[in-house]
Amino acid sequence: MEFMNTVLIIGSGGREHALLKALLRSDRPLCMYAYPGNPGMERDGCTIVDKVADWAELADWVEANEIDLTVVGPEIPLVEGIVDIFNRRGRCIFGPTKAAARIEGSKAFAKNLMKKYEIPTAPFEVFTEKKKALDYLSRRGAPVVVKVSGLAAGKGAMVCDTMAAAKEAMADIFDKKSFGEAGAQVVLEEKLTGEEASVFVLTDGRNYKVLPVAQDHKAIFDGDRGPNTGGMGAYAPAPLVDHAMLKRIESEIVVPTLRAMEQENARYRGLLYCGIMVTDEGPKVVEFNCRFGDPETQAVLPLVECDWYEVFAACAAGRLDEIGDIGWTVRPGYCVDVVLASKGYPGAYEKGKMISGLDEAEHSKSNRDVYHSGTALDPEGRFITNGGRVVGVSAWAETLADAIGIAYEGVAKIDFQGKTFRKDIGAKGLARLKKAKIQQPV
Ligand code: AMP
Ligand code: GLY
């Protein structure tokens, strides 16, 4: 019998479901586990690991079951130091150490790193006292971006166009303590103008590979209106970042950041998510994340054909250079992921609504996938809604227009009470492609 490698995926969202499907696409026989996983992952053959008390207990389980590779999806285990725990036990795990995960876990750390190593980002100051922050604010004026330094589930950055809004944000952080310990340090920074892109860098700390660049759609409503969510859809590659811009991002941001982390004794292994604002002055870092983005991953991974097991293991072992370009193919074309959310999200929403059409959406086209994020099974084994973001539908095709069309055709097949989605995922890319064509000399 062929030797089976065993893999544990940590996390339970659409991102983790996409990681699972990507791992299973290679010819390598894999035995997959997830913690805590979701019912969609379970249906795709993942065994769900029983609840553990902490990461050390999960490491016990990994040891006992001789898991070859662990892939971490979300930021919290990384910031808490799961990689250090696994490394001490000699277990192979994909993700940055606790020290390296500070790049997301502490915005103060990330901003100071960028300042020290001259990596382009918005000018800023860090504060721990409200009075000093207000003094700075009255000198600087609005617009300004107020950010809590610690993890805040994507809700920690407030773009304030007026002084009143900035003061309210400050009151939230310092007086109401709405962000708890995450708000102990506050970053005030200049508001950048431009369009955003998500640049994913797979790295062993020295060697790296850049994945197709994606654009997220953070706001709940079409046209980027309404409150921010975890992300309502994504597409890749984004024409916003052309070849020349990507080279600038690599030389001005990616390479200096990896070097800086090594200099700070925090060599970065894993996935470095560079949130980039493309401004008139060039690319600038809006944020770093220490993990794959959700939902960008669902639009990026289907475009890359490789043995993901080997790539993740090589990053973890510091030998990404050995992968070369053999077995790493970026498909031509585009991928679009549309998120279906529960009514009310990102505010309060109801759960437990029956979901129909999942199989038809997934299986009626070979270039379309469905990723679960907030689903559960009812006692009869039927899928019901169980989260704000419920499922994502991804499609890939030669043209962006076709990918959008096929994704939305899948979206139409799925139904549940209160189904909410944006109708303009990828539209920014289409508009840019159209403009570029018109501008081309005839
Ligand atoms: P962050 O928590 O740093 O990822 O920020 C969340 C979102 O806030 C970003 O994706 C941007 O849309 C917005 N944002 C953050 N910082 C800035 C900035 N300096 N200028 C403009 N928008 C920003
Ligand atoms: N989609 C944004 C994030 O994953 O942080």
C-alpha cells in the first residue's frame, strides 16, 4: 500500500475548507484531520478531532497519532504560540512562531518594524494614554485612522474622517474599554488613499513565493458601502497589481520585511499576508497578517496547482528553495469567490436556517467549489446555517467575466432564509480590465 501522509488543519472557516480542498487536489495520498473543522470539511473526508483543553493537549494528540504536518488557519493559535509548542515537540507545523506572529498580533510592533527598516506605510504614533493621544489628534486633525494594537477580529481599525469620529473611537477604546486588553496600545495613523490588494507570500523566512494577488470586498453592501465584515468575497488575480507593481511590492516590502524579521530574531515561516494600499506614491502596507486571508484564500488557491503538502512542509522546514518551479503552476485565468451570509451580519443574525442547493452548486460544474464557513448539521443530517458567513462559492475560468458569471450561477442554486450576498464581487477588476483595453493604442 502506498504511504499515506497525515495532515491536521486547525480552524473552521471557508479558508480552512479551501486549504483542505487544495491539499486534496494533489496526487499525494493524504489522511486529513481538522480541529475544530466544519461539517463541509467532514463531508470531504476530514476526521474531526475531539475538543482539547489547550494547544499542548493538541500537541499530545498530534504526537500520539503521528501527524506529519499541521497547517494553522487562524491568527489566534499563532499569536498564542502554537508553533513554538509544536516545534519543541519536533512536530512539523506550518505557520510563524509567537515572536514572528507579532506582525499581526501587535500593530505597534508591526508599525515600529516598518519604521525601523523603512518599509513604506502610513506615518503613525503609538499611544498608551488617552490624553497624549488626544493631544496628538488635535495637532494632526482629521482624517485619521485609529487602531487598537492587539487582535480585534478585524474590527480594530476605525477610519475617522472627522475629529468627532476620532474622539468617539478613542472613548470606545480608552473609556468603554470595548476592545479590552487589545486596546492597551493605540496606533494613530495617516489615512491612505488608493485601492487595496491582498498579497500572500509563502515563505520559509528567506525564500518566498508570491501567490496570485487578490482583492477582498470588506463592506457588507455593494459599492463598498456599509459596515465592514470579515470579507464578502474576493477575486484573483487583481489587475490593480500589474507585473511592475508586484515587483515593487516584492522589492520594497516583501524582501525587506523578511530580512527585518530575521534581524529581529523572529525569522518568519508560514504565510505572510501583506495588506497593501496602492497609492499614487506607490505601494504602502496597511496591515500585515500572520496567516491566509478569508475569503481571499478561496479565490487564490484554486489558481495554483502544486503539491501543497510539500510546499507547506518545505516552508516549515526552511527549504522552500528546493521546491523550485517544478510542481508549481499558476493557472491562467481568474477565480472569484462570493460569500453568502446570514441576514443581519455583521450585526446580530439568526442561525439554524435550512440550506438547500449545496450539492447542485458544487457538482454541476467542474470549475466551481463550495466552501463551508458557518454551517452545522441538524439531527437529520441536513445542512443548516450556523454563522454570519455561511458558505462561499468559488469559480474559475479563462476570463474574469466568465468566472463571475459561473460563481453567481452557483450562488443562485443555494438558498436559505435571509441569504445575503454582494452582487458586485469582481466588478472593480472588470472595470479596470475594460479601461486598460480602451487605453491600449489601436
Ligand atoms: P487593519 O485592521 O489595519 O487591517 O485595517 C482594516 C481596514 O481599515 C483596512 O483593510 C483598510 O480598509 C482600512 N485602513 C486601515 N488603515 C488604513 C489607512 N492608514 N488608511 C486608509 N484605510 C485604512
Ligand atoms: N479578508 C481579510 C482577512 O482575512 O483579514
